[in-house]
Amino acid sequence: MNNRERDQVTVREVGFEEALDTVMPILRDIKKSLRRAPKATRTSLEQLTSVKATPKVTAEITPISSSVKKPAAPAPIPTRSAAPNEKPATPTSTTRASHSSKDQVDDGRLPKLEELKKNILTCTRCPNLVSSRTQVVYGVGSPFAELMFVGEAPGEEEDLRGEPFVGRSGREVLDKMIAAMEYTRNDIFIANVLKCRPDMPEGESGNRKPKPAEMATCLPWLREQIALIKPKVLVTLGATAIEGLLGESVTMRDVRGKWLDYNGVPLMPTYHPAYILRNQTMAEKRKVWEDMLLVMEKLGRPISAKQRSYFLPKA
Ligand code: URA
């Protein structure tokens, strides 16, 4: 077995999570030792993502070691053209069918989203964030998503991995919520108002809230994503996301669970996953889950008795 084959077998066998576990400490060390973060990381992580998503293609994947040395273009958005005479897909209202791109007909949005992605990934509107970021976090999911979650801004993990909500609150709260709704990350779309991690003062770790001016500068990108993806329902996560998207300062206690409107799209505000991580009571989890039940009803998704009873006290 030559080196290349050995690398490929290694990628196949360790799996996505283990591969990331290996890569992340290396990235953190590189980031600590450089003033500017390495730019090649996106490529290597996108290669890893495709290892996870399409096992059959794994054998053709370039070994991680060589992909780090040779940065490639951002992963293309999956495309599917309409067959001749094919009718546009009718929005699913009563089935649990996924809304991944393979079920949908391209109405011209895919090249536009591809172009938008390129522009977002190379944005230089905020010089302070350009110099502090590892990469821009575009968003993740289906270009045809019926449901879009909107958070505030990438944190440290998201900045390193180039994907929203991959830190603790994402993995331990948002991902579970998505699974409980019987979606996967590939069926929906997840984005943030601010696409770059807010910069931290020299020597300080952790994350800070995006400033209103930073969100206002970045907002046109999210607005374009929403306009092209055309979700049927938006869910904002936390008060900062509503403030960024609607320009209104709100208290979550007042707005959560009530439908708002974004340019004609029903918008459900709910708590930020990090809030739930800090307040892990059944009562708080139930509030978020009730918001998601409203979302599922709005989307016409069937809801089982078991789903209706999540986070209720046992009788
Ligand atoms: N918090 C957010 O609002 N967005 C992320 O992507 C991660 C944490």
C-alpha cells in the first residue's frame, strides 16, 4: 500500500468526528502561534465534511496532508437542473419528506447562491474582523430549505471549522432540536447575522456579542441568502439575532413563541441554544420545544404524540 492509499484508508476509518478531533488542536496551536490564522483550514475541513456526507466518494478524497498544502476553491453548492417538462416541486405540507436539494428543482437560485457564497467568503467590509477571523462562516444546509435558523455570529469553534453552531451549544442543543423535528442539517439552512467571529481583545479568549453596527454592515448578506433560499419559516435564536435581522431590541421573554414577520416570511423567535445550555431545566427546554412545535405546524409537518410530549413532566 502506498502513502496515498494509506492516507485514504485512514480518512475512511477514523470517521469525521475523530478526524476533526485530530485537526482541531493542531489548528488551535497554529492560530496561537501566528498573528493571522491559517487560511488553508477551510479546504481541509470541507474535504472532511465530504468524507462524512458521501462515504462512497471517500476513496477519491485527497489525503488531508496534501489538501492542507494546496488550498482549493470553496465547496460548490449542490446543483440539480430541472429535467425537460418537469413540474416544479409542490411544497410538501403533510409528509415528512426531506427538503434536501435532491428533491427540488433549480429555479435559477443555485448559480446565484454560488456567486453569493464566493462574495460572502471574500468579504472585507469590516477590516477588524477580516484581520482577526480564520474564515468567513457562510452557513450550512440545503439551498432549498423550507426552514432557516438564524443565529447571531460565529464563535471560536465556528471560526475554526467554517460552519455555524458546531460548538457545544450547537452540538448539544441545536442539533438535538433539529433531530427531534426529524430534520438533518442538510434539510434545513443555518446561518448567522454576522458572518465573521467578533474579534476579541488581544490575549482574551471566549466570544463576544456582535455590535449593532457590525450586524448592520453584514445584514445584506443574510438578506440575500433568505431571498434566494426562500424559506417558508425563519427561526431566530436569541435576542441578538432578532435585533440584527429586524433592527428591534427585544426581550426574549416577551417575543418567544409568538409569530413575527420578516418580509412576509413567518419568523419564530426562540431562545439561543447557549441559553438552554446554561438553563437545562425541563421547563426551559419545553418552551423552546413548544416554539418548534409551532414551527412544525406552520410547515404542515406531522407531529407524533411522542413529539408533542417531549419535555413535559411525566404523568
Ligand atoms: N452562536 C451563534 O449565534 N452562532 C453560531 O454559529 C454559534 C454560536
